[in-house]
Amino acid sequence: MDIARESYINRMVPFLGKPVIKVLTGMRRVGKSSLVRLLIRYLIESGVSEKAIVFLDLESLEWDSIRTYSDLYSSIKGSFPGFEGQRYVFIDEVQQVAGWEKAVNSLLAENFTDITITGSNAHLLASELATYLTGRFIEFAIYPLSFGEFLTFRGALAGDHRKEFQLYLRYGGLPGIHHFDLNDETVFAYLSGIYNTLILKDVVTRNQVRDPGQLDLITRFAFDNCGNILTAKRISDYLKNQRITAGVDKVMNYLRFLEQAFLLHKVIRYDIKGLRNLELYEKYYMGDIGLRHGLLGYRDHDISGLLENVVYLELLSRGYRVSIGKWGDREVDFVAERADERLYVQVTLQLATPETIEREFSVLEKIDDNHQKMVLSLDEFQMINRGGIRHVYLLDFLLAKG
């Protein structure tokens, strides 16, 4: 059964039946297909005839005959024999068909049907959409389950949130894990299988990677350095120490392939004083923290980076653009921007010592604007408010309406 992810559904429903293409993007297995089924259910419950709706899952053998954009166009045109009225077409994993944008563009120009598509490759979708469909589409980025959604899938909204958060940190937010009992043996095996599928289909095959062994090492290194400054040169030097030759350009290409498959997110640095983006010393966060543990295993000492990763994905899911803040020689974990809103965020495990409190609060105190500033930690009861900077219990932040 598909569990409603209301924040996404509420954003998408107003665009159904409108002359724009709805584009759902995100890593495989984050739930794009389920959201499509929920949209179809919404239409049917709203009185739309099932005959007016076609769902093409291009990874299913049912639609294996669709190999070209001409096949795609003809199949859609022939799916509504004798039907008059508003039609709805949903195409899942559209990038499986080369030249898909030509078929979609033609259908849109003919005003033949309302169109919603999903895809799992950022570069392919961005390039084709920008070239053929400029101004005629709206994108909805889909992310793994937020902590609030995780609790809903678990039926644990009224349960022990601290205990559930430990499970969330360990197993991540891919909806498919909820088909299993949450234990390491079962879930890590499932996540490892997903990782291998993602790497093979969306990175190795799509980009014709000739050295998947090096790609795997680079991925492991990036996953293992979640939340740390990470450069292609640093990875290249690491491989050199392992007696493996991979130049900086090659590493950069592999990192870009991982980004395009949504396995990694590159976060640039932002000079808060100079009001400009910086081109050096970016960080990478994972598309899902559970995949990391399926690949590397879970290690408690990595908790700081994991907490940052959780907050980063939460901010993205709320519609923020996120960068790393730089103020002089100090760093702000996240600068999140949405419309005219800006939010400065520090993330730490606990504010257990005066030194930690000073480190987390003092850099925010230096920023002399009126935008909201907050420190997030797992301290549940002892709240510290200093200089107008809010200290918020991390789980309260994750469960608040964004």
C-alpha cells in the first residue's frame, strides 16, 4: 500500500490538468513511482475516469516494445481509443527512451494530454528539459523519507521518537526498507542490493564507465567523508597511496556521475561577508544515509556527519537552496535560502561543554543581519538561548512543519 506523502502531493495536485509538464526527479527507490500512483488515485477519487489515465512504467516488460521516441508517441496516442475529454499520461523513468523529449514536446504542443514524468538522472533531464521544454515544465525534487515520514511509515508518530531516530540514522529514508523487519542483516542486504543496482544502471552503464572498481573506491571514500571538505585532489592522493592511479579529472568525472544519479549532493561554500559563492573546498552529502551503511556498515563515531546529512536533506525537502557558510576563517554548517527567507544553521551532537557552546554560537553571533539563526542538537531538555540565537532540539526541528 502506498502511504501518502502529503507535502509532495499537496504541491503537485494544483498543476494537474494544467498545460505544463510535471517532472518528478530523484534517486531510484525514493518513491517517485508511488507518488505517481497516489496522484492517479487522487484523480480517480476526484471523479476522473480510469479510461482517461495511462501509466507507462518504462522499466516494466509491459512497455518493453517502446524503444524510441516514435514508439513512445505512438503508444500514448493509441492509448485513448474513442476517448474525448481531458487525458492524463504518467511516464515513469522516462530517460529509458532515447529522445523522449521529442515525443513529450509534440504531445504538449498538440494539447493532447496532461503529462507527468519521472526520471533518475539529473543531467539527462536537465539538458533535455532546458533544450526542448524551456518554460513549459515544473520540477518536483523527490527525496528519501524525512524523519516525520519515517515515523508515519512505521506507524510510530506517538511512539518513542528518540528510539525511532536511532533507527532512522541507521537505516535511512528509502521507503522500501519498511517492507522488512528493521535489523542489520535484512536491511543492509537490501540497501546493498539497491546501491549495486544504482551504480550499475545509473552510473556505470549510462556513462560507460570503464573502471567500475575505481568508481567503487571513490564512492566509498566520498561516503566515508560525509560532511568533510572533499576535493578531487584529496581523493586522487588517497588512491595514489593505495597504488591506484586516477587523475583529478577522472575523479571529478566520477563524482559528477554520482551527483547525476542523486547518490551524492555537492554543497558549495558561500562567503557570507562577501555575498558570493566560492569555488573551492565543497562538501558532499549522501542522497540517503542508509545506502552508506549498506555499503560501509554503521559506525557510531560518524554521528556528527550523519546528523548534518539528515538536516541537509530535510532542508532540501522543505524547498531551501543550501550552501555551507564561511565567515572569515569560521564555518557555518548551512546557509538555507528560500524566496526572501534565509536561515543559518549549526548542527552538533550535544552542547555538553562551554567550549562546544562557544564554538557553535559565537560564529552565528558574528553575522550581523536579521535572518534567523539556530543551533540544532540532541540535547532534549537543557535549552540554551544566547544573543537571540535559538537552540532547538533536533527532533523537534525535524518534526516541525517546514
